[in-house]
Amino acid sequence: MRKLAGLFGSLHKNEKGITGLETAIILIAFVIVASVFAFVVLSTGLFSAERGKETVFAGLEKARGNLEVRGAVTAESAVPPAVDDMKFNVGLAAGGFPVLVDPTATTNTLALNYIDAQARVPLVGGTDWTVTEVMGDGDNLLEAGELFEVTVNVPAGSTLDPNEIFTVEVIPPSGGALLINRTMPPQIDLVMDLH
């Protein structure tokens, strides 16, 4: 019996090595799990950063194609109170990409819509709207530093009454649409500056 008790006693005395080995295995498992977790986090972060960069560049491309109105928007009437056409100057926004401004082209150019209280009318280039180069290099491409005057004919069937609000929507091939929202004055004259 004494021998058996001694044998059990010796088994309990040598547990220090087993406990150290178990601790080392658990520590190695923690390091491996932490390494895998860190790899996943870094991969996800790099993927997110790349997607964020793509989004920023897409936003810049969209913003760089924008047009802006330069100067006044005027309306002209040959025989008041009927308004015949509206004129405004367009230029590129700062850092904008060149835009084709050719009323006779059917693709990759500006598209215009006329909107008032009665209707929304898509305008046909060449008949409903025309372009005159004010400052430029002689082509139909609106580039940095150039200025084009756009003349929009009021669509047939649409009448602009005093105090009526209307919108001309100018849509470039890329970038945001330019909304020119104006109110007719209380009295229709031959030439009017619209606010």
C-alpha cells in the first residue's frame, strides 16, 4: 500500500512540466488566432481603403464635368407679353473636363429640358436651342477659359406669364445637371434680366 501511495504521490509531484507544456500550447494557439485575426483585419482595411479611393475618384470625375452659368440669364420678347427666347452664358466649373456643346450632335453632347408649370419639354438641339461662341478657340468643345452663349427658344405651346417660375435643365454627358431656375418679372418687356 505504501508503494501505491508513493506512486500516486510521485505522479502529483511532476505536474509542473505538464502544466508548462499545456500553457505553451494554449499560448501558441492564442498567437495563431491573433495572427489570423490581424490578417483578416488588415485585408479588410486595405480592401475598404481601395474602395474608398475608387469612390473619391468617381466623385471627382462626376464633379469635374460640371458647368456653371456665367453672368445674367435674360429673356427676350419681340412682341410683349409673349417671350420668344432666353439667353445665358455657360462655362466650365473650376477643374472641369471639356464638354462638347454642339446642338446638332446626337450623342455625347449637352441635353436641354424646359420645365414650367404646364409641361416638361425636351429641347432639340439646332431648332429649340443654339450655341454661339463668346470666347474660345473656334471648335464646339467647351474648355477651360472658354465661354459659350446658349439661346433657348420657348417651346411651342408654352407661355411664360408674369411672375411664372420656369427651369432650364442643362445636362452634360458626364457630371451633374445644371438647373437654371428663374422667375419671370411682373411686367414683360423686350429684354429682361431674370432673377
